[in-house]
Amino acid sequence: MNENLHGFNYQKDAQGIVTITMDLDGPVNAMNAQFRQAYAATVERLCEEPHLQGVIFASAKPTFFAGGDLKEMLTCQLGEENTYFEMVEQIKSYMRRVERLQVPVVAAINGSALGGGLELCLSCNYRIASHKPNTLIGLPEVSLGLLPGGGGVVRSIHLLGLQKALPLLLEGKRLRPNEALEVGFIDALVDSDSDLLDAAKDWIDNHPDGQWQQPWDRPKHRIPGGDIWHPTIQQTLAAAPAMLFQKTRGLLPAPERILSVAADVMAVDFDTAQRIESRAFASLVPTKEAKNLINGGFFQMNKINSGASRPRDIARRKIAKLGILGAGMMGQGIAYSAAAAGLTVILKDVTQEAADKGKAYSAMLMDKRIRRGRANEQDKADLLALITPTSEMADLAGCDLIIEAVFEDLDLKHRLLAEAEPLLAEHGVLASNTSTLPISLLAKAVTQPQRFIGIHFFSPVDKMPLIEIIRGEASDDMALALAFDFSQQIRKTPIVVNDSLGFFTSRVFSTYLDEAARMVLEGIDPLLIDNLGRHIGMPVGPLTVQDEVSQQLAVRIAETHKAMGVFGSKADTSANAELCSRMVNDFNRGGRHHGGGFFDYHAGHKSLWPGLREHFFNPCQEPLPEDIIERLLFRQVLESLRCLEEGVLSSVADGNVGSLLGIGAPTWTGGFIQMANTYSHGSFYGPAALAARCDELSKRYGERFIPPHILRQAAADNSVFN
């Protein structure tokens, strides 16, 4: 018997086992309207099925089940929470009917099962997955500003216990099949997809009555590790809020709601906990944090990674041999990342000793991996064998890509680029890792500027996931495509921007430092400034990060830009230039690695340099904390919008992904441009609210807060940035 129920293929064999193969419209199975219809019809059919011996849920898609319909969730508005509560409760009622069938139910997982996909599997009595390296299993809803609302919180705790389940829920970790088996989400693994159905039927045949029932439906069930009254559980729940706040700073509601629901799961019965979970899930769907994370952190991130910014009519290429000019901090990081991806690397510096030191950085990183059990000595030897340190420019001959990664000195870069260009392989590309200097200006040193492009890495290269590709005036599609392919080859996320002083990331980030400097010069308490920078969700306070970058470097870069005649041509960072100049020239405070800057450093501890308050602090200043917060944040948001307006950014997605991965935009914003879509102020919402608030700030603090035309237009049109 074979029947199609709204996209679920329902097939019963001679032994009475029903296999339900999910094949909903579209590329993946998701918890959308069609799923709700198909699942309801299927469960009703199963409950009426005579002589039923077992049920198998399988998938016709490469991905077993993708989870909830995020596009549908983006349409949910405040006030519609009850609609989502009722919807998820209905789905969960059918899940309960499935796991209470008087026959065993098996999930045959042929690909990734994330979020709602895993929740569907957890409502089955047994879970078998094929051992494929690209399969991911987990509950990542927290990364979308949500919590698992289809029973994921409740079932994972009842299955694994609080101490094992809570980190998975709060971190949203995606597990490989063997990891999921070890954790307990999966019960068994098979070698290939073709083995799944046979393994599922064998398990059904070999499990008589009662041995397949869900643990929480058995009379003597107890949550593993103890319930709310167990001392260890009480200690865990008591300590968790403070630990969570250290990570989220209270800016993300989803982790707090997960913790709250988890505590309730430990104190009430299974079905009551399910309703509590549903209510919590529904409360998160319409929040601005969820909308920002779903739009900027998920859809636009996937758009960038899928190659939306890459020229479509050029075949993909792989770099075989990479040349790097400069074995300093950036060059050695690039060398490691490339070798880790299997590329042959020529690492060139002025002396052999300097080049060898650059290679030693890779050895040091591999030693760390070995100590942590993530690599072995052979892995280290294989990686180091791919890196050839040299002082000879001729060794770069035949490289598919050569990246210049020396200090921001225009003359030095011009000389090295001119020397390296003739050594490129046929159809090779020359690039610069400059963080601020215009690519079109650097291109004056080469004879074929169409083969020259910017590839801006972020420090530390081995940890930072972003690459900013800068297209110069003459850079052609071939150069752009190769830079994009190289970025993905070394497992980085590439954004594409057009040429400008500071490009996108450096230009926007500089406004964060500049606004902090303006406040210091105004006499505002420097510790308040630095702490409120972290309070908005930036990784580090602005004064702390300037100490790391160094005031000395800031002064040298400003002098370079001034000599080039481009100083202040885009973002106004004159206040930071002034403050850093005074710190270096008047007080000999060049930064953390130059004896101290805004802070003093002693044995891993930092304290505010007393001179900062002595020379700049005005105790009569009584700033509004909310103004400080929004000044630090809005400078970056407005500069991002100006980059979009000027064409520096190729797309909104590039801006949001670039700000999240490269600048450290607060996670809750979904990216600096996305934040404009959900900002609220008074009776205004979205771009209109941001424009209104910026008008207030501009009257109080200066014209740098005047909304750009692109924001005014969006406010007038009642539109958003997508």
C-alpha cells in the first residue's frame, strides 16, 4: 500500500511496518504549513491503521529535516504570540500521539536534523543515523534568538539529564553523528543511507512490547542526574544565571528563557513542562532579537556563504600555491590558515630568520591543538611541510595568488608589489592585505591592475572567520572570483566591498574608537565609556581595544593618510587621532605593548592609567548613560549606512555579515544595518525610529549623527534594508 499525504509518502509493507518518507515541496523538509497538514493527516492515519507493527520516519531529501519555517516566523508581530503558542501546541500534541502509539517508532536519519528536525526525531522511540561527515544534529535555536519549542528542551532534559542537556541548549551546538551518538541524541549509526531502513526494521522486529516505550512514559522514569530536589541540580541552577550573564550581558532573551524553562522542566510533570516550553517559545518569536538573528545572522549569512557576491559566469578555481609577502603577525596567520586547508605556502620575509620565525607560529598553534587532543604529531608535520619560509623573492615564482601582508607603508607596499607581479603563474592574482589604504592607489605599482585586489584578513587570522575582499577600480571579475574561491578554500566567509579609504570594516570600526575618544576629550569618565561599550554587546570596550591596537600605530596611520592627502575624506576620526597623538607625544603612552596606554598592565591585570582622569576627566560632566550607549552604537550604524549609500558595500548582506564577523557587532543586532530595521523609539519603529533618535543626538552632539539620505528615504517609504 502506497499513499501520498500532502507530501508525506505513506507505505505499509507485508509485515505491517509503515514507512513515512517526508518529501515536502521545496529543497528541504521544514515545519511549515504543508508540514502541519501532512503530519496531522499522517498521525490520524497511523492511529487508524489495522495490524500496525511499527513506524519509520525517513526523508527523500539530502537533509533529513531542516527545522522551523524561519520566513514564516519573521512575519510574526508583537501581540500574535498566542497564535504561535496554539500552533506549536498542536504540533506537539501529534508528536505525543506518535510516541504513545502501541508500536515502536524509528527515525531513519539520512542527513542533518537540526532544531525542529531533531525534535521530530526525539518524539520517535529510536533514532538511527547514517555516518556521513556533513550530517549535523542538534538544537541550534538559541543562535536564532529562539528556544526549541517542539519539545526540544523538555525531551532533551528527560533523555540526557539537566547537566548534559543544558550546555547543548544554551550553546546550540551542532553535533557530528558520532558526537550525537556519544551524547545520546542518536541510538545507533549505520555506514550508509542504504542501510537505514533495514536497520530500522531489524530494531522494530527485535523489540517486543514495552521495551521501546519513551523513557518519560515509563512508570518509574526519573530524570537522569536528579530532579529539582537533587543538591547538584540545585547548585547548577543557582550558579547558572550569573554564568549566563557573563556571556550574554543580559542582551539576549533566548538563553535566559531556556534556563527558565529548564528549571521548570525539573519541577513539573512532562506534559505541563511541554506547555511551559510552548509559551516561552511563542514569546520569543516576535522579538527584535529573534528577527535580527534570523535575518542577519542566518538568512544573510547563508546568502553570503552560498556565493551571492561572487561573479556567476566564472568557473571556480582552487589555489595550489600561495605566496605571502611578510611573515609578521598577519602573514604568519595567513600561512597557517592556508596550510591547514592543504595549500602549499611560500612565506617570504626580508631575512631567513624572520621567515623561519613566521613558520614557527604555525608550529606553536599545532602544539596547542596537540595538547588539546585535536591533532597529533603527524598532523603537525604534514602542515609544516606545506610552508616554505624564504628570504628570496624568486621562490614565489608560479604562485596562483600572492598576498602582500606588510606594514601600512605605501612606498614599501608599492615596491614589493612591483617585484612580485612578474612571478605570478598564468592567470594568477596579486593581492594586498591592507586594512585601510585604497586598493586603486596601491594598484599604481603594478602593470596589470585588473589582476590586483584587496584581501583583508582580521587578527588573529587563525580564529577570525571573515575576509573582506576589496575590489579596486580596475579589478576584474576573474580576480574577484579567485579571491572569493580562495577565501572559501581556507574556510573563511568572504564579503565583497568596493574601494574606499578604510573600506567597510576598518572605516566603521574606527568610528567606535573615535566616538569614545570624543567622550574622553569631553571629560566623561573613561571607565564609564569603556564599560558601556561592552554593555551594548561589543566584544571589548573602545579604550581597551585602542590600547591593543596601540595609540602609536594609530598616530603612524594617521600620518600616512595625511601624507597621501586622504585624511578625513570619509569617516571623521579626527578626535581619535588627536587623543592618540596627545597620549603618545605628551605622555609617552603608546598602548599596551608600548609600556601602557589608557590602562596600566601588571601581571595580567589592568587598571586605568591615573593620568587619564587627571588630564581629561571633568567631574562636572553628568552624561546620560543611554546617550553614551547610543553614541557608541549609532556611529557604527550610520557609517554602515553611508557605506551602503556610497556603494562601498555591495549589498546589505555584506554589511551585516561583515559587521558581525569582522567588527564584532553585538549579536543581538543581527548586524549594524539590520539593527535599523527593528530599532524602536517612542511611537516610531524601524528606520523612522532610528532617524528620529539620530536627529535628537545630532542637535545635542554634532552633525556626525545627522541621518544619511538612505535612512531618511527608508523612513519616508516605511521600508527596511534587505
